[in-house]
Amino acid sequence: MAALDLPEDEARRIAVETRANTYLLRFQYLRSWRFGGWSPTIEILGEQHVAEAQARGTGIIFWAGNFSFNDIVVKMAWHRMGLAVSHFSRSAHGFSQTRFGVKYLNVVKRGIENRYLRERLVADRHQTRDAFSVIRKRLKDNGAVSLRAGSKGLHFAESDFLGGARLRLATGPLFLAEATGATVLPVFTQRTGVDCFEVTIGAPLAVPKDANGEPDYSGAVRLYADRVAPYVRRNPGQWDGWKRDVRVGLRWGAVAPPDSALALNGPNLGWFARLVTRINRRNVRVLIRPGVKNVGLQDWLIRRAKGAGIIGWVRNRSDGLVEAVFEGDRRAVAAMIAQVRRGPERAKISEVIVERRRAKCNRQDFWRRKTIQVDSS
């Protein structure tokens, strides 16, 4: 809303589209695994910039924009152009960031992409020395390498963006270009129709100098922000940078709750907000033994839980107990448990058993489940 000066309903529509594109991209990878693969229509613009960079003989750094369909489509485009590109990525690139996912699931996504690459150089934070040594060698041999534009990295720079926000990008590719003399070519990928895409290779992005003759990386990010802005405005739902690369005020990626927005600033806000949310959240399973009569106990629990902003469920059991799960703010859950112990006016509660749970509710409301048969022996 702030960055594009949009009404709330339109901003929500863009947010939903961005999330939907994540799933569409996954299906594109799965289609690529099928017999016959997946061969979309790709219009490539700006090939002359690649030819001019190759003529300079100092190597090419493709700085691929953080767009929803960049990962696979742009690699297909390079392959169709006859380019052998070395791509740098993290081990978490793929479907999962868990150890299991990195080892077994992400190879599905990487395996599809690798069909269109010369090689993939994988390294995580603080372990990039070997990968960047290979990258420098490829550039020295006038080869092409690619890195994704985003806020993941060790060093960053910021720039005003879209008039009402700030864009924050890792400057590793820019530093690499300064050190090797390579040409940085920004790349923007857009979906234009069903199985139709447009890959634009922009003009070289040079790092300007400051008043002391030193590289001005903030100035380079400002140039990039000006280049990418028209594509973001054109298809805001296809840009993944909303998640972590954009700041409005003190808030990055719109993840910080209001009460913690001033606690930290800039890049720390994302993980801090998640930590605060995790600490302040509680999930419990409650077994309730009503007194003589169970008069409207489920309806009473549903009204109370929804009124307190708690998610979860409630159901009757064949052994006479009422089972419920409460998930939400710790104080709200504690207050809910206290109300359960007191019970509604017409239903005396004889016993309440509370157990902590690690699982998360799979719905964002409070609902009634069917009665469950329990072996009371």
C-alpha cells in the first residue's frame, strides 16, 4: 500500500497473487520432470547487451531480478541463447530449508535448473570463498556467471524505491564486478501469458564513484532500483522482493508486529519479529470433564475462543470428555484456560487437564470437529 500508493483491497490482491505464483512455479518444475518436459515460449530482449559484453572480454555477471518466475525461465533463456552460465546459489535454494529438504527435496528443483547451466556453485553464508574463486576464474576466461538480486548476503546498500519505500540489496555482485572488471547485466523476467514469458537483459549497470573516487554501491543500488521499478509496477504480483527486500519506515517485508516495530531496525527486524511471535505464542490441548450436564459447552467455548482471537478446535469424546485445542497469544490462551476452569453458568466443570503441544493448527479459525470414539478401557 505504501510503496505503490494503493487501496488496501488492491494491495491484498497483489499479496495473494505473489503467493499463488510460488505454487505455480512449483508446478512448472514438476511439469519439467514429466516425459517430454516443459518448453514455454520465451521472448528474449536485449541480446545485444550480451554480445557487447562478450566483445569487451572481461566476463558477464547476470544480476537476475527477484521475480517469481526468474529461477527456471531465465536459465532456459540463457540456454536457448547458447550461453554456458555458472550459477551461484545457496543450499536452501529449492522447496525446503530443513536439513532433510536440502539433502533430498531441493535436488529436484536444482536438477531441473542444472539442465540449462554450465555448472552450479553452492555455498552458504561465510563459506563462499571456494565458490567465488571459481566465479573469478570464469570471469577471467570471459565466461558468464549469474547471481540473484536480493537482500541475502554479507554486505548491503539501500536506495529509495517506488517513491514510498526503501530497497535493500546485497552488494556482492557489484563488488565482484569492481574487482574483476566484469560487466553487470540486470535481468528481469515477466510472465506475459499461459506458458509465455519475457526475459529482458538490461544495459550494463556500472558502479558510480563517490566524491573520494571510491565505489558508490548505494548509488549502484539506486540505479538498479530505477531500472527494476517499471517492471515491478507493471506486474507487482510477480515480484518476490516484497517479502524481505523492501522497507517502509522501520518495517522490512511487512513482518514486524506493531508493538515490536521500534525494537530493532533494518535487517534485524524480520528474525526479531518471528522470535517475538514464537515466544509469545502458545498451543495447548485441553481435556474438560463437565459436571452433571454438558449444556452448550461447545458453543460456549467457540464463542469465547473467537472473541479472544484464539484458533483451534473443540469436539466431544465418547468417554464423556470435551477435548479442545487453543492456539494464540500466551496471555489470551492463559485467560481462556482460566475461563474454562470456571465454566459457563449452566455447566459445572469438575476437571480440566492442560497439555502443551508443539503442533500448529492447520486452520486460522476456531471450529467444531466430529465426536471421536475413545477406548475408555
